[in-house]
Amino acid sequence: MAEDIALTAEPGVPAATPADTRTARAGFDWWGEIKGLFWLLLAVLGFHSFIAKPFYIPSESMLPGLLVGDRLVVSKFAYGWSFVSPTIPDPVAITRSLVLREPVDSWSVQLPYIHGRIWGSLPERGDVVIVTPPGQSSDYIKRVIGLPGDTLAVRGGVVILNGRPVARGPLHYRDLPVDANATCDPVQYPGARQVRGDGTTICHLPIVTETLPNGRRYDTVDLEPDSPGDNYGPVTIPANHVFLMGDNRDRSADSRFALGGFERGLGGPVPYENIGGRAEFITFSVNGDATWNPLSWPRALRGGRAGTSLHPARTQ
């Protein structure tokens, strides 16, 4: 037996004993793995809370610039940090969403309201921001139109800032692709869904380009001549508040509408503590055609949207 052991062992290497074998089998460090996963999760949550986080566009309130299915990067440090900045997972909401398939507003828990921001600053007029409505946990994405001290009104769909109408270009049209995520619902967009000669279906939308007093310009969708949000105010925006509007003016629940309830708006000017970050650029966009089959994923990507900046252009 001793000769058999000597033949199987490498020269100069002690043969394994039964105790060594038991130690090797029991050597998987479960506690070490758990600690490693904990620190990894903490690092990811810290990055999401203080540096940047991904954001998914679930609605059409920011057409034509943002489509349902767009994925964005949101910088969390652009205006400093507030009580809405930390990303704290909510196990109950995650379980309800993934296991029970119930709709939930958010997968995270929000801290109680805390006044002020750390290294805080106000957004610039025209920024696209993520906002958490007061007293709620869901995130909206809107554009900053009014700043503290501004008097803002809307008359016939025209935004009036400090007594002067915001500059508007001529009405023109843009054709957006129709797919599973962007359906161009005939009820919401009557007459806009059209079929081209080549058989492709497009959403033919009326566009008006707005230019804010600081020279930043962007396109808005102007669907109806007299929608509920086309006449509003005037209001004077309080200190440390901002007035937010969606670019799809007739299909956006924003600062023009009551908080929560049927209108699901923002309830007027929003405290700047409720701003969660600034939208920077589109990472990728999906058309809703993907299935469980990984082969379908590349075909579900919308071309030409990755890397699109969400900072509005400036007039020369």
C-alpha cells in the first residue's frame, strides 16, 4: 500500500491525508461569497445613488424626442443630492412585480422628505430632468421651463414667461416609426397613423420648435388647438422650485395639472429637492418586439438612437 501511494504522489509533494481531503471538500467559503455579493450590491447602489443610473421611458409625454422603449443615462450629481437621490431596494415591491406580476410604481424605497440639497444647484432652463412628485415614489421625466421668480402662464398653448411669449417656430411635421412600443394610438393621435407607399407605417406628428430665453431650443408636439393644458396660470414660481412640462404638450401630466388623482400631474411648481437628476443621453432603444428567445433581441433594437444627447441645442 505504501508503494502504491508513493507511485501516485509527485516527487517532493507530501501525499494527501484523509483529513486534508475533508478540509478541501469543506473549503468553500460561503460567508466570504455572501460578503463579496453584499459589497458588490452596495457599490452598485452607491453608483446609482450618487453618480448615474439607467432610466427607462415608459410613456409618450416627451415625444418627439423620447420614445417609449428608450433607455437613458441620468446623472445623479448634476444638481447635488437630495432625499430622492439614494437608491434603496424595496424587497416587497420587487417580489410583487417579479413573482406576483402586480404593477408597482417603483422598486425602491424613498427616504422621508429632507429640506435642501447637498452641494445643490438649480437646473438650467431647458434641461430634461427626472422628478419624483411630492409625496409619491414614481419617477417622471420632464423639461425645465420655469425657474424661481419667473411668472409663467400658458395661453392657447403658448408658454408666456415673465410677460413674453416663448419664441415658436412654424408648424411642421415629423414622421416617427410605428412599432410595438410606439403604436401611434388612433384615439390619442387621430389621423396621425399613416401607411407609406413602401408599406411602412409611420406616425405623422405636428411639431412646433420652442426657443427659451436662454437660447435653448427643442421640438414639441402640438396636437390640439384647445386641450386642457393649453390655458394655465399665471403663477409665480417660488424660491427653490421649478416648473416642468412635457414636450408632448397635449399628452403630458406635468406642472400644469393637479398632483395625483385622475390627472396624475405634478401639482404646480416642484421643489428642487424632488429633482432626481439630469437626463444625459440615450444608451439604446427597443421597439417591443423582443421575446424570450435571445435571437430576437438584436432585431428589437431601434437603429440610430444610441448615443443621442438629451441636452437641447442652442441658437447661435
